Amino acid sequence: MRLDLRLLLRTFTYSFAVWISAFFLTLVYQYQVSPVTTHMELKLVILVLLVAPTVITAAPDGLTKFAAKWSLQVANMSDMSWLGGQVLQQVVEGPASKARLTLLLSPFLPIFVQNVILREQPLQFLSTGPLLHLVFFDNFPVFLNSMLLKTKVSPRNLLLVNLGSDYDASTLLMEPWLSGVYNLALLTPVSGDPGSLAAFTLLPFCSPSPHYLGHWNPQTFSIWESLFPDRFPNTCQASFHLCSWKKDLPFLYVKSPDNKTVGVQMSMIEQLANKLNFSYTLSHPPLDDKWGVMENGKWIGLLGMLHRGECNFTLNSFYPSVERNEAFSFSSNIVQDQVKVFLRVPAPLPEWDNLVRPFSLLIWGLLVTVTILVSSYFAIQAVCQGRAWNVELGLLRAVVAQSAPLRSNQSPRLLMYLWLITCLILCAAFTSTLVGIFTRPAFPPRITFMDQLFGDGKRLTSQDDGGFPSETLKKTPVNTLTDLYPEMDKVLALMQTRSHGFVGSEIYNSLTLMENNISDWYTLKEVFFTLGHTIVFRKNDAWMAKFDTAIKSLGQTGFFEHWLKTEIRSLKYTFVPHDDGGQGVGAGKERPLNTNHLQCLFLLLGIAWVVSCGVFGFEMMHRSYCSSLLPTPCLSPANTLTVPCQHLDYPLPTP
């Protein structure tokens, strides 16, 4: 058999590579997996090292090629494990030194590579800095489908470390799920230089291609800002399409007569556009006339347009809820608002009882009782002293603020003085209260709490427009006492009958009632909810944080409160031009005195006339009856009274 020098040299090379690879794997296995190696394992390793060259020498050419390829993969994995551990240590000691760390390893990384990386993992449980998600992978699409697409919320800070994927930076950074990451960076091997890494990020508005940050080294990327620069310094004149419905007083509406879109939200979006350098267009209103609700597993209304991607974010403000929070992201609060129950002021009390209304029934009862006792006392005292009792009753004229006759020997004086002082106080209190009743309408007690509302037999109503109040009423225990209608006219008609309470936002409902010329209303003391108006974005839009920061700054400086007060004042003047806004709604404003307010006095005067006429008629009838019973007087021939007739003990009138 002729000796082939090339075959011998190739066999020796492959055998040496296999021997070195097996030795390296043995060290890695012994150091990382099983620090305490048994004698049997050592004997097995030595046997493999001694037999491998002989087997490789006698093996065919295909087996030697497989061995060479396997040894090359082992060498690559050793470089991968060393690179991953080094990057982790440099990141922790450099830009992420003050951050909390969450380490994610691709399940497709070799076990010993994961062990090397985990050996370098630091203990940063006490850090209070930002949370950084650090991801090591070697097969990005498989890793993405198996792990990261299952997460519903994208991390805010993410560092990707590529240890073997052949995908370029643009392919990796343009993955859809990465659009929700605010701080994003990628470390990927440099082509032709396997020992070094290049750092990339993505500036979505300014450039569609990845932004190169530089070669990775601890000196260049020593702080957080160097590895994670601001990805959204401005929007680079991007154009946004906004979901809008111009039926949202006072936040977004069309002002007559020039049909200009105005409101708090228009003032806000103009400020944001100038600050962040973008343009915008407004969408058409929702075709189903709904604000946003989940029906049959799909979002409808204005939020449905946003969920389907027809616009970038909403210009109208919404209340956050648990259901909405699962599908959308919300900005900071623009203004605070409360959901309350609006009721019409009870009908005024009738005017005819104004005269008895100054005092309660108890006071009237005590007054009548004391008057009877005092008059009885003075009458009895007069009879006992031989005086006319009807003269003593003249003291009762003090009850109606009339002068009372006094005698020098009036007895007892102390009781008389107390009686006159009491009458003076009662007359002053009655007169002043009566004047107040005449000049201000009187109302029965108002309902102030929910139990009083339902105890009085009233129900709740609201407009079923897919908004937060109506959807919340459907899910609360009071839904059996609620009537919802899509038309606002029906809701207001029920409220005007005083049989229903109108549930809704304090800002919206007050302007709606004012727009429909309903001014006699008030709200219950109890509050359904206290929520904030927010702007709604699509879920996991990273650039939302930039808008949210600008919105928060406008709120902290008081712009939203100023815009809201200005719009409400303007709308109040539009709906009620004569309203001075100083007395409040339904408070019972002062009014001039007219004959309608004095109908109780006319009623009392009429009763007095009827009683007087009745008494006068009774006296006339009594006198006529008594005259018919008397005998004829004795007259002289000259028709002059000469002598009194018998049985007459009173003088006769002269004819």
C-alpha cells in the first residue's frame, strides 16, 4: 500500500483539531457544568482523546470533513460564549451601571454559551434606575416567534446583542414589535471582523435605515446617553392623521358662522405641531356615531378607527378604562372631570301659601296656643275686676303689628311687657322672612344622594353613544334602573319631566343643558367617577412618549385650564348672551316683586271679604229676626211718643 503524503498530512491536521476541540469542550464542561468531575468521567475523556486520532486516521474522507466542520463550529461557539460574557460585563459596568437589568437568552443558544453569559450576570436588585432588557440571540426570527411576540407590552429600554445571526441591522431593527421600544440599540458582529461589534439604532421619523452609533468599546459607550440617544428629537416634519369627531364641546367643535374648527384640543394640537415639527390632518367622524366600545370582539366607533390603523392617534379626549387600556395607550391627563347625576330643580312651591311659609307648623302651633292662653287670661282678669273683657282683648292687636291700648293700672305689667316684646319679635321675623319669600322663589328640599333618588322613585338616563358613562352604567348594579337612548333629545325630555337623572360628564353635560336652554338644574353631591381626559394612541407606539412629555408640560404650566375656561366662557355667552355667570345655575335668582307674588295676600283679602260679608249678612238677618219678635210701640195721635209701652225696657227710636 502506497503512502499518500497529502492524506497523511490532512489526517494529522484533522486529528489535531479534533483533539484540541475535545480538550476545550472537556475544560468548558468541567468548569461550567460539573465543577466536581468524577474519575469515571476523566477516564472517558482520556479514552476519547487517545482513540480519536486513530479513528480519524482510518476513517474515510467524508468523516474527516465532518470532523473538521464540527471543530470549526466548536471554535465559533467558544468565540460566541466569550463575546457574550464580555459584552454583558462591559454593559453592566458602563452605560447600564445605574439601571436594573432583565436578561433574556435565546433558547437556541448552546447550553455552555448560556452558562458563560449567566456567570457574568450581576446582582442589581437594589438599583432604582431604568429597567433595561438585555437580549442575547443567534437566530432572531425563531427567537422572535417563540418568545417576544407573546409579550403584550414592549419594553421601554431594549439592547439586542447578536451572537451569530446573518441578518443585517436594517432587517433586525425594522421588526414590527420593536416599534413600541423607546430606547433601542443593537450590537451585531462586523462583517470581516468576527471579534468586534457595531452599535446601531433606528430614528423612525428622520431616516428609514438604521443609524450607526460606532464600534462597540467600553470607552465610547460609557454612559447611558451614548448607547441610547434620543430617537425622537423631533418628528422631522412628519404628517399625522388624527381620529376626530367635531361634536365634542368644549374640546373639539365647529364654531359658527365661519365653520372654523376650534376647542381645547385644537389649541393643544397647534402647540404640539409647532414644538415637535409635524403637520396633521383630521379624519371624518365615525360612521356608526360611537365614541369607542368593544362589540363582538371588535372595536367600533372612533376608537375602532384607531385600532384598525386608519389614523395615528385621537384628537378627541377619552376616559381610560380597563378594557380600553388593554388595546390602547393613553397620554397624561389633560383636565380632571367628574361623572355626576344631573337633576332638574324641583318645581317652585305655590305662591298662595307664601303667607304661612315664613314659620314652620310648630311655630304656628305655638303662636296660636300662646295667643289663646294670653287672650283668655286677660279676658278672665277683666271680668273678675268688673271691666269690659272686649277692651282687654285689644292687646291682641300687637300680634299683627298694630297699636295696643294700655292702661295705667294694667296688671300684671311684667306679663304685658313680655307679651308685647314677643309680638314685636314675631312680627319682625315674619315680615323679613315674608319679604325674602316674595323676592326669591321657594323650592322644596332637593335630592342630594343616590339612595334618596331611588327612594323617590326616580331613574337614571344617559345617551348610548359608546362613551364611558353609558358603558359603565350597563355594567353596574343600577343598570336595571337606567334608561339609555341613542338620541340626546329623548334623554333631555326625560330629565325635564323630573322623573330621571341625567348621568354624564360635568363638563359635557353642563354645556349640553345650556345649549338646550335648560338652566334650572343641579347635581348630586355623590360622584360616580373622577377621571381625566386623555389622548389615545395605538398600543406600543414608541413615539407616544415624546408627545406625552409635551402634553404633560402643557398641563403643568396651566395651558389646558386656561383654554378650558376660555372655551366655556365663550360658549356660555353664545348660548345665554344675558347670563352674567355670577349666580350659578338653578340657584333662584332675585326677581322684582309683582302681583303674582302677592296672590296669598289677595287670597287672604278675599277670604276676609267673604267672612265680613257673611258676618254682615248674619247680623242683618239676626236684627231683622229680633225686630219681628218685638211688640208695636205706643204712639199718640200726633205720632209722638208719649209714654213707653209695657214690657219695653229700652228706649224706642223717635219716628
